[in-house]
Amino acid sequence: MLKKDEILERTNNGLNVFKHYISGNWRIGRNFLNPLYQDSKASCNIYFDRYSGVYKMKDFGNDQFSGDCFFLVGQMNGLDCSNTNEFVEIMKIIDRDLSLGLSEKNLSPISKVKAPLVNVASIIERESKSFQFKEQPFTKSETVFWEQCGITAEILNEYKVYSLHSFESQNSDDKPFCLISSPSEPMFGYKSKRFIKLYRPFSQVRFMYGGNIGENYCFGLEQLPAKGDTIFITGGEKDVMSMAAKGFHAICFNSETVNIPANIIYKLTFRFKHIILLYDMDKTGIESSKKHEKQLTEYSVKRLALPLAGTKEEKDISDYFKLGYTRTEFLKLFLDFLDTLYSDTMTMLKSCEIDYKNPPAKAQEIISAGDVPLGTQGNLLCITGGEGTGKSNYIAALVAGSICNGNTPIDTLGIQVMENINHKAVLLYDTEQSEVQLYKNVTNLLKRAKQKDMPTEFKAFCLTSMSRKERLQAIVQSMDKFHYEYGGIQIVVIDGIADLIRCANDEAESIAIIDELYRLAGIYKTCIITVLHFVPNGLKLRGHLGSELQRKAATILSIEKDENPAVSVVKALKVRDGSPLDVPLMQFSWNREIGMHTYLGEKSREVKEQRKQKELENLSREVFEKQQFITYIDLCEQIQQILDVSERTAKSYIKFMRNTEIIVKDPSNQSYFIKGLI
């Protein structure tokens, strides 16, 4: 029978117990954070109580968490020291976890082995006690024992598990003993360089140790892959190998009750998406897994409960597979666990799932050029260009098309704008021009729309006096208000999107603002037209804000000065459905007689082809700056990435580049293209 005094004697009056269960570099008499609760101030220390002659823990911040080593282990395992039965359980835990050997009753005096020892491990010191053992081949009954859990000879070899014929060492009283394996009491060893852990599944003392096992014993760690999706922390070594046999990654520590080293878990978070506690379903396993889950919350460690009774024959993952459950059934159990873990997200995501049998309503075209849709509901349309190219006047034409009565045709500078028959809100937010200039622009806009008075659904705002943060808030909140007031929003124009953030080259801000506008366009089923006041580089926009618009906008139009500076040309840099180089080049200029810009028609086909060739020549230069030759597939991928076009469009560009000899086949290897005569 275990005795309190014997445990204190073997553990340096309880000090070794504190050292075993409390991790970290704490020292006697120095304050540290109490591991028994979420301590925020170091006001706990270990000291030697001269009156009782044992080491104790004192918490000056919360005295109810002060006590001796038995109190500590009881608190960690949900056991009460004042209860006799539970105190015995506490002593058993200490005896087991610290390998004191006080409960060992079937150790026999050392006896001579008939055959000389072969493959004997080196003598290792563990508290001045040496050990040695002899290996033997696995017997048929031993092989059957492991195979019940699906553990094969290959798995046993991978995890360095051996059948032992004998084991010799000394007990706590320094008396030598020898254990001999038998069919009724087989003996296995989990070998390491510095120690061996004995596993005797049918003996009264199931686990013993030889050598110095250390504080951070972790079985299965060296067998883990560099990266993986999920790792399970099981209750024992057999469970680890049962999981490995089914194709899962797992580790275990010395027992379910020991503290899990946080440094090991921290490192595993970089290698695995999920870290799951898969402990036994008995009382100790359940309480320990809940405790560890709470302690390791910052590492997102979760616990998975097995559908087992918790009895001796039905409590762990080895028993689970032994009972006939399959890998597929365990995956289903894990999937149910993920469903619970992600229930809120999956519920929300369900409404976003595409129902192929019930296609969504086609997005309504609001702005188009010929047969090419440019602005549709739920999307962004970006207009960019240098200063003085006519962007604001072009925007005014789009707004005019949204507020005209539809009975009298108006000049929208070559763009078709859907009639706003339901008088939905038309919103113009200007972040650059003064109130006087905006008033002048609105006056000209109404003149173009042939409206004597400003329609009630048309709202124009000068936001130059607001801070950048206030501008975005004003846009978001007013859109919501006008959406309900007018039964929807026809179009929204933000003339100067860069003035909503501090820096157009700030990646985080750029992503955030474009995501927010894209979200609003979808919520209110409208087209948001953004104006970006800088010159693009060929078919690409510059800066992080430009890159995000290039990625998210359905259409990007660039307004540039023609060779004749009095004429502005509208070029498509991107259209979601089709090639931007196939969109007509539209022209407009100032008409002094009527006092507004007017549409001059499209550029000739020859000019459009010249533009296409020039842009693809620039593209070729960019591609061949990094390499001398390229395959068809790689070139197609690079064009898609650089220009953000579809695969079909990229292939049409390659065909054009070959026909115009922008690229040619490599004479030495016809599988590659090289730069042509450009």
C-alpha cells in the first residue's frame, strides 16, 4: 500500500513533484505565475516549510491555491486531498508519473539467465541506477496482440518498439531485480538513445522506466512529417501507433495527466493546421483533456470525444479500432467535429453556396459599349487617366444617362447607359474638387441630361472638407439610407477613390477599401464607378490600389490624350468577358458651340490593331527581360497573370503575337518561343 511518507522520502520532501508538474525555469523562493489558474501577476513561490518538513507552494494573491505537492496534483486532476479514496488516487498518480516504483509488487529477485545476453543496451544511469535488457523476436501471440489494433511489424519497427526477453535494474531500495517475459505477461520496450520505457500490458505494474526519461518525453515526434493537416495527441504509445496504422499523425506524452510542454505545441502549430486531443474516455482522460484544452487555448488546441463507454475494454482509440470501427468512420467522426467547430461559419456559408439547379438572376447591364458589358449590378467599374484628360466630364456623361427621362436622346460619349425607369438613387461623391467646381460640373451634367431641375433621386456630395476616414463612413451610411429611401441604387460614382485612404501604395489599406466597395456593390445590387487619378502603365495600373482594382473591377477604362491634344481617347484596359484590345477606341472632345464634350466616334480598325501590337510588344519585352525562351503553356500563364485576362484571351494574344512576329519559334528547339523582331 502506498504511503505518504514514502513518497515524500523518494521525492526530496515533495520538491521533485513540484519540479515534475510545474514547467518553466522557476526557482525556490522566487515568484512565478500559478499554473492552477489564469494567473496574471507572479505572486506564487515554492518554499521549504520547516514546521512540517516538506516543500509547499504559497500563492500570496490567492491563498486557496496554496498547499503541498499532494494538493498540487489533486488540483490538477480534480481530486480532493481531504477525501481518503481520492488521496490514494493522488499518490498513485505521483508514483506512476515520477516512476517511483512504490506500488510494484511482482518484482522478483535477480535470477541467472540461461543464455548469455545479446543485443544488450548500454548501461545508462538514472539516479545512479543502471539497467540492461535483452531483445527477442516477436512471438506469434505478441504479433496478434498488436495486430488487434491494426499495428503491423512495419509500424513497430518504425516506432522502435521491441519485444523484450528480460529486463534488469534496481528498485527504489537499491535492490536488484529481474523481469522475465512470459506468454501470459509479455514485455515490450519503447527504445530511445538515453532510456527505455517498458510496457507490460497484462501485468499489475504496466509501465516501468530505465535510464533518464527527461521532462519532455514525447513518443512519435520524430516520425511526424514536416507538414500535415492534423496531428492528434493521444493517451499512450499504443494509441499513437494505432493512428499511424490508419494513416493519421499522432504523438503522446508520458501520461494524460502530465503537463504538456507549451514549447512543443508552439512548434507544431507551424507544421499542422489542427492539433487535437484524443484522450481516453474514462474519468481521468476526460478531465485531463478538458484541462489541457483550457491550458493550450492560445494554440487553438481542441479535444475530440470518442463514442466509447469509458470502461477498461472500451476507452481509447486503440479500443475504437479494435471494436471494428474503420478509418472512414473515424474521418466521419472528425468531420462531425469540424461541423460543430465551424457551425456558425458553415451556416453563413450555406447561403453563399452555388445551387447549380437554380442559377442566380443574371446581373443587369447598366453601362455598355456596343455588345460589351462594362458596368453591371454588383461590380466595380474603374475609370483612370492623367490630369486634364476629361475623366470628370466622362463621368458626368454616365451620370447624365442615369437621370435623363429616356424620351429625348442625349450624348453619353459613346457609352450606352440603361434608363433609370424606377428612379433609383444616383449618387456622386467627389473627394477632390471644390464645392464651386462640383456645382459647375453638376450644372453641365444636368444640361447634358436635358433636365431643367435636379431630379430628387440624384445626390451630389463634396467630401473635400472631411477626413479620409469620415469620407468612407459617410459613403457607407448614406448608401444604406438612400437604398431604402429610393428603393435601390442605380449607380454610385466615387470621383477620387485614392482620397479614401492615406496612401495608394499601402497594400493593406488598398485591399480593405476595394473589398469594402465590392461588398457594397453586391449588397445594394448596383454598379460602383471609381475614378483613379493617375496614368496607367500600358495595360496595367500602378501601385497597390491599382493592382487591387485590376483584380476586382469588372472593367477598367483609361482616358488618354490623342496625338491631337484636343481629343481624348477611351481605351479598355480590362473587360471581364473578352479582350480589352478588341474593345473600340472611343473619342470625344470639347464642342465650343454647345458648351460641352461631344462624341467623335471610334478610331479606325487600323489604329486599334496598331494599339494592340504596341501593347503586346511591351508585354513581350517584360516577359523576355527575365528569360530568353519560354514554352507556350508558360507564356499563356504569364499573360494571364500580367494582364489579368482569361486563358482564352491569353491564347488569342499569343496567336496575334505569332502572326505579327512579336514572338517566333526557337530554331534550335521548336517547343520554345523567343523574342521576335521588336
